[in-house]
Amino acid sequence: MDRKAEGARDLWRQRIAAQEASGLTVAEFCRRNAVSRVGLFAWRRRLREGAAGVGGAGAFGEVQAAPDPVAAIILELSGGVRLRLRAGFDADLLRQVVRALEPLA
């Protein structure tokens, strides 16, 4: 990958991380920061697909350490559904929620 492409990839990684850490909706974050919503979603998908072979991705999507200090884990299901789990979450309740969301995934 050339330097220009790697620079663009790094820039979008930073933007996506900033949006997720901001607590703002994608629309509000993009409006405040003059960032394209379409671009943000496209790059998020592109970066996720590029990392899919590097562990972390499962049948339901991606599990990652949470940039949000309140959440312990962010579970991103296929279809864009994102669950923020705090330390000590109820595992039985999580199983029920995931089963309920499976048709959306």
C-alpha cells in the first residue's frame, strides 16, 4: 500500500475512533467535524472487512476493547447493531439479547 493510501486509512481510523469515543451520533459528529457520513460508514466497513481475517471477528461480528471507559466490551453484531457491555454484565441477559437480535444480524 502506498503512503497516500496508508495516510487516508490512518486518518479514517482516527476519525472513526474519535466518533465512537465522542458519544455523539454519527450524524452529529460528522456535522460538527465537517466529515462525510457516507465516507465514515464506507471507511468503517472497509477497515472492518480488512481486519476480519486478523482475529476478533466471529459469527456475530467483531468484539473489541471499548474506547469508552464506561464500557468494558463493545460487541458489534452483523447489520451494524452495537452493544456496549459494562464490567459485570449479566451473561444470561446478553445471550437472550443476542438471540433476539439474530434475525437482524
